[in-house]
Amino acid sequence: MGYKTVIGLEIHAELSTETKMFCSCTNAFGGEANTHCCPVCMGLPGALPVLNKKAVEYAIKAGIAFNTKINTKTRMDRKNYFYADLVKGYQISQDTIPLCGEGYTEIEIEEGTKRVNLQRIHIEEDTGKLTHTMDGDTLIDYNRAGVPLIEIVTKPDMNTPEEARLFLEKLRATLKYIEVSDVKMEEGSLRCDVNINVVDTETGLKTNITEIKNLNSFRGAVKAMEYEEKRHIDTLKQGQNTLKETRRWDEVKGETISMREKGDTADYRFAADGDLAAIEIPEEWVNEIRNSMPELPHHKKERFVKEYALSEYDAGVLTASKALAMFFEDTVKLLDDPKLVSNWVMGDVLRRLKDDDVEIEDTKLSPKDLSQLIALVKSEKINNNTGKKVLKEIFDTGKDPETIVKEKGLIQISDESQVREIVEKVLEDNKQSIEDYKSGKDRALGFLVGQVMKISRGKANPQLANKMILDIIKEKY
Amino acid sequence: MDITKLTAIETKEIIKKRELSVKELIGSYLDKIDSVDKEINAFITLNREEALKNAEKLDKKIKNGQSLGALGGLPIGIKDNIVTKDLKTTCGSKMLENFIPPYDGKVVEKIKKEDGIILGKLNLDEFAMGSSTETSYFGETKNPINMEMVPGGSSGGSAAAVKAGEVLLSLGTDTGGSTRQPAAFCDVVGIKPSYGLVSRYGIVSLANTLDTVGVLGKDVEDAAFFLSTLTGFDPLDSTSSESAKGETIRESIVNKNDINTIKGMKVGLPKEFFQTEIDKGISREVNKAIKILESLGAEIEEISMPYLEYSLAVYHVIVAAEISSNLARFDGIRYGHRSEDYNTLDELYINSRTEALGEEVKRRIMFGTYYLSKSNANSHYERALKIRRLIKEDFDRAFGKYDILLSPTSPILPFKFGEKMTNPLSMYKADLFTVPVNLGGLCAMSIPCGYENGLPVGLQIIGDRFKEANIIKAGLALEGGLKNGI
Amino acid sequence: MVTKEQIQQIASLCKLKYTEGEIDEFAKNFSQVLGYMEKLKEVDADNVEPLYFISDHVQRFREDVVGESLQREDVVKNTTEEQFGYFKILRIVE
Ligand SMILES: [Mg+2]
Ligand SMILES: [Zn+2]
């Protein structure tokens, strides 16, 4: 018995333009309620929309990044429905001719590279925000109404929640790379709806598609998909089918909850918006945008492999975030040892970023700091372990490595007579270990080196100590 | 002398020569309104204090030797579906009974900039849906020519106010004839400019691919001059045209006394128009007018435009569809009437809208919702848009050959109140000749051309897009011809 | 012929309400007008491109430059219920 999960995603990303989609109100996040509003974004009688050029440009950028066809002749349509967060009784969106048509992107799964196809990317306006008070009243803030969005719709090409997660990661990284969206889920600038169902591969029976709405974190999205995947399979196992419905993810309960059944009744009465003239995108403009595109993650990855002789894996990790890739390259510019820099970044630097859940640009560590630090280790002024301690100190205080080393007296002791003095004392005090070593227990050597490091408070050059211990044992014992 | 009998151009001269202060002028008009508007009911809102204050300001300007703008001191009325900052804008509906816009429409801004004085907001069919000004929540407007008759609509208040001497110039709107038909019914001149010549920013949308602002005045020169102060590309209206310029209009007025301006002008008479059922008196007067133009040197020919007969049906579908979407914003949440009786969001919508929108408005919203719904959009809405193209192409062909086209403005004379309210189809037919002009985005003028039983008859002069100069030239010639008894 | 149910369904889409009594009358009127619209089917328009826009120019985009917004008091001044600068709807049960 086998089951195949089928997942399609619909992602709304707010574009990081200066102004809203159809008016010159600021597109800044937050602000006091209803202070980023004008006749246009409030849908006041008589007001008319005028399309923001930057929003179109950003959507085209996204289209290019996801290899879509750009429809140079298109238009805006009205999607008619009523809701309290919608000011005009319709959303200005795109129906039959999206600005960006079919496209694709690739994700790296265990079995190799997988292509996820996109149905479309279209532009539309965001809605206001409702807050429900303790008294049960509803308060409405329209600051977000009219903020430009792109809606990205995939084909149902993902077969596990993990694949969906990889796609979402890829999408987020890409939108961030090309600088068209802040992609901050917690601020609502990236929102994701999931369509999921399951097929019994033997009988060919399929469950009805469930739509999961209002997912506000990737983790939540994955958990919701895992939950639904199981629910659909269980339903099939019981010889039943799921309802065609919309559900939401309840983070606290760890389950999805039915919101409404999805009849065939949704009738948005799409029609061209006559307030906005026909849209024609000059071919030259698309080319201009294409030429001004920043290097995309997968191109950067290929370049890193070639230029810096990194492994596919390392290059992949380093280019997953634009900031991290830039940090790496800037560090290499100051210290021409890509492999070594990569080791440091992939190791202690990334670990720290993960622990603190921050991006590299939000930390106190600069490429200059890291290059200095690596130089200190490379020149054996400090040893590797001390280097790690210094790195932590930079993250915590922002001081530069030289200063830290100086202030804490961490310079490595490489002076032979100084090290010899310590080694002799250690051997004197640990005769048993010498015997052990001689009788073939290699571990004893490690212990002795450790003692030397302990007495020197970590400053002794470990290689030197190692060599000297062997020399002296040979000489004296 | 009754100052309110003068034209706008004449009044401008008097102000310029300082024979009268702006305050005295505005005072006379306010007096006129006080004496006649109780009966006519052209005004929904009177802007008395503001108007007097602005008049004083202009007088001060004159005193200081500054020159006034093009509309310097002229008393102007504005149809109440054009938004005015801090001045109530109701659209003739209970829905917007207390709505005070926080901004000015573009045309209002222009009038203010050119020193026009806004006397108030004029009555209309609710949300401009109608041809008789009977559906206004604020009562019907009477026709100054005959108080038993409707003034036409939807800009009935705008036409009546000009005819009654309550304002010198007025703004209407024209979606299917709403400026021209009341102009014809009230014996004044009304111009519907080409779609895109005047910004729609601040015009409360009825059907946004058909709506234009309209101007009304006592004669062709007044109306044309007024129009020339309102044109121009507006960055806030993406449908306004960059070729929208007032110069050609002003130039066409300059030559107003040259009787030869229409010599050789090619005039088409769409035979489909003249073959329909037209009031006999209207036919007679319109034919006389055509003869006058011919005698002034115009070359008249009959033409055929096969798709014209579908205009009303096409218009009905498109207007209803656009209305249903445009009026969805009136949901009682951000402005407008909110029902006190609701427990759910849906009830808030339904009760607010049902309580505050009139019968005709609701009917058209219903039709439009039907036409746009999934199962009907192809057979109705899309089909209507296709035939709209065919009608437009009919016009394109006609204007390849002719400078202007002529028809009666309306097939029927002003009618009695209540006469056509029961049958919506018969009411729609009042717009038979005006509707195609909006479908084609063209310009047209209604100009008085005679009387039948004491009721006025209007001639419609249609011009190609942005060829306002042609209809103005023809209008001036006809006016001159009628005056001189040609 | 349009049924009463269809009328109810359209009304619910556009958030209007007709009483039972009104609906009969309305359905009749509706059918009458739709009958008139049948006229459109006479035209062979299958290969005609629908005319979505009457302006024959294409859109001129707006530059992405911040302008003035309204004062908040002007944004909320026409609403029935307002609180802390928010629009307010009272106790709706969803
Ligand atoms: Mg969407
Ligand atoms: Zn705005």
C-alpha cells in the first residue's frame, strides 16, 4: 500500500515599494491606525487608482527569478466580494492574464534536484486588518489596504511537507535576494496557503483537496501539512473521503480546524477594471530589469564552487542567504583562504547565528573581524580553541579580535623555553601517564597535552607542547 | 436689469469692467435661488456662506489690481455626484445623506483655481441612475419650462438650475446621455466631452468606462468656454488622455461670428437613428435645424451604422455590470448609511444597503451581479463588450468620412412626473440616441433647436473623439442661424 | 425565465434583500428585461475582441514617491462608529 501526497502552494508576498499599489501613501509597516490612508486606498467615492511602476517592476523581477513568461500585454481585474477589510467591495487583482505566466524553480531534495512548476505570479492589492476586542467588537485599520502584493501560485508539484518547506525556503531566499520583499512572516509580509490531498497509489482513489489558510510561520506550515497528510491517509484507510474545505492551523492544539466548507459558490464576478487603462510592458523595460537583476542563489552557488573550490554542499549553505554570501566573499577579500574562511563560517559562525536565530547582518561580527581572527590563528599567535573563544567575545561585545587577545592576554606561548618549563613540570607530576604511553596507550599523550594547556590557561601552542612531550619522554624517561 | 438673464461671457465682461462686484453678482443669484428653488428644487445643498466669503475674496483681489482666473466670480452649480471637499456630497441617495468628502474632485479643484464660485450641489437621479431626476432621495426637480414636466436626467438639477437662472454654469455627468438629455428637456446647451478629455477623479463612478463629466450653459459659447477650463491630462486619472487639451476648444469659440466656419463640413445622418420612433414635433424641428446647417454650407448625407440598434442592450449590460461593482463600496462600514439592525457582518451589509439604496439602484446592481456571475459572464457581459467594439467601429468608419453626425437628442419630449417610472424599458428608451456616444467614447452636444407644444427640442451634434472643435463650430453656426432666422 | 431562487442567490451575492412579496414582482421584471437582451444573440460576434477599455492609450504608471495621506480625523469622520482612530463594528457573531 502506498500513498502519494500532493501539495500546491499559494504565497502572498508584500512588495517593499515606498508607496502603496495605487496611491502615494507610504508602504511603511505599522504606524498608528488609519494614518497611511487617502481617498484612493480608502476607496472613497470618486477616487481612482493609478498603478505604481515600482510594483510592476518588482513583480517582473520575481517573474524573471522564477523563470516565468512575462505577459507584456495585460490588465488589472476586479475580484468582487464583500469583507470588512476590503474597502471597495472588490480587490484589484489579475484574473485571466497574470503579469507573469508559467515558470519554475528548483529545490535540492535527497534524491537530487527537483523542479517545482509555477502556475503564475500576479499583482494585487492587500487588504486592511481586523482586530477583535475583548468586548467582541471589531476594530479596523486600513493602513495595509492597498499595499502591493504578488501572489505566487505553484502547480501541485510537491509530494512531501519537506519538499514544500524547501520550496518555501527557496522562495523566501530568492525574493530577499532580488530585494523585492522583506519576506517577514511575523510582520505578515509573506503569507502562505496550502492545498493538499492524498492519492492511494494502488487504487488511484484521491481525497478532496483541503485548503489550509493563514499559516504564519514555515514551521507551522510544515506541521499543518504533516497533520493533514496523516489525516487524509487515515481517512482513505477508513475507506472514506475528506471534505472539500478550508481549514486553519491551530498552533496551540497542534491540529487543523475546519473553517468553512468550500462549495462551488465562490463567485468573484471577475471583470476588467476600467479605471485603469490597458497595461503594456515594453520589451526593452523587461530586458533592462533582466540585466539589472542581482546574481541569483543558484548562480552564486555555481560560481562559489568554481571560484573558491568549495564543495557543492558548502557553496549551497553559504549562498542560501544573500547576506551570508556577501559576508563570506568580503571576508575572503581580506583573507585569501576561501577554504579556511568557509570552515569558520560554516562552523562556529553559523552555529552562533542559529542559536541566536539572527541573520549575519544583525550581529556585531564584521568580515574584517573574522579575517583578523583567522589570521591570528593561522599565524599561530593564538591557537584554535582560543580563536573560538575570541569569536564568541566578538559576537557578545563587538570588540575587534586584536583588542580581545591583548586585553585577555591570550597570545599563544610559542617560546620553547617557556613551554619546556611547563612540559617538564607536567611530566614530573604524571609519571603514571608516561608509563601508560610507553605501554602503548596513546590516550595518555592527549592527557599530558591537556595538562600543559590547563596549566598555561590555554595559551600554550598545543602542537609545540605535543612535540616537546614526545622529545622529553624519549630523552629522559 | 435682471442680471441672471445674462450669459456667462457677458457677466464676465461686467465683472471685468467693475460695473458690478462679485459679491453683488453672487447675492443676486442667491436671491434668485431663494425665490425659485423652493419650487424647482434644483439644489440639494446650498453653499451660501462659502460662496459669499469667496466673492468677497475675489472683490479684494480686483481691488488690489490682480486679475481673476478664467471663471472669475461666475456662479457655478455642481452635480451632487462630484465630490467637494468639506461640502456634503450625497449622490441623491439616502446612503450618502451625511457624507462629507475630505477631498475635491479634479474638476472642482480647477473651478476653484479659476476663481469660479460654487453655489452648491445640484439634484440628480439617485447615483445618476435615471433619465428624469425622479429617483432622488431629496425629491424631484421640476422643469423650469413647464413645472408639470420632468427636467430629464440624471443631471436634471444641473439643467434646471441653468435654465431658471439659479447658476450661470453647471457641471453634470454623462454616462448615457445624462447631460445632453436634460439639456434638451430644459432648453439649454449641454456638452459631453470625449472620454478622457476631462479627469474623472472625484466623479462618483456610475459606469466607469462610460462616465464623463458634462457641462451645461445657456448657449454654446458658455458651455464650450466652461469646458475649456476643465480639460487636461490628470496623473490621478489613468484613463484621462494626454491629448486632452482645451486650446482647440477656445480657438473654436474665437471664430463664433464667422458664418463660414461650417462651409464644406461633412455631416452624416445615421439612418438607423431617423428610422426609429420619434416624436413628430421633434422630427420637424430637427429637420429644420439640419436645413439651416445645410444652407450655411454643410454637406449633408445619410449613412448607415448597422450596429447602432444594439446600443441600448449593450449599454444596459455594461452599465449594470460596472454599477454592481462600483457600488459595492457602499457597505456602511467606512462611510454612508449603517443599519442599526445587525448581528452579523452579512446583516450589516445587507440591511445597510437595502435600507439606503433606492429601487432603481438596487435593480441595476442586481442585473449587473447577474451579468457578471460565473454562469452568465460569457453570454452577457463579454458579448456586450464585443458588440461595443462593433458599435465603436461603426463610428470609426463614419468619422472616416464625416466631421459630425446629427440626431435628435431624445426621441421623446419632456414627460410628466411618474409617467415612465413603472416601466424601466420605456425609461431607458429616452436615452436611445445619446447612449451610443458613450459606448464609443465620443463627444456630443445637445443644442436647443425649437419647440413642440411649448416644450423644447434638442439637436444632438456628435463628434469624433477629441474633435470637440467640430461640434462647437456646428453648434455656434446653428445658434447663429436660428437667431438670424435663416 | 428567472426563478425566485436565482433572484435570492443574486441578492445574496450583492448583499441586498427582497421580501417574498417583492420577489415575485422582481422576477417578472427581471425576465422581461432579460428577454429584451436576447437581442444581443442576433449579432455574430464570436471572433470579435471584447472592448475592455475605451481609452486607446496604455497605462502611464505612477512613480514610487511618497505623497501626503489624509489626516486621520478625515479618514474616520464619515463613519458611524469609531474608536481610538479605528473603524468599529459592534459585536458581530461570525
Ligand atoms: Mg490573492
Ligand atoms: Zn492611499
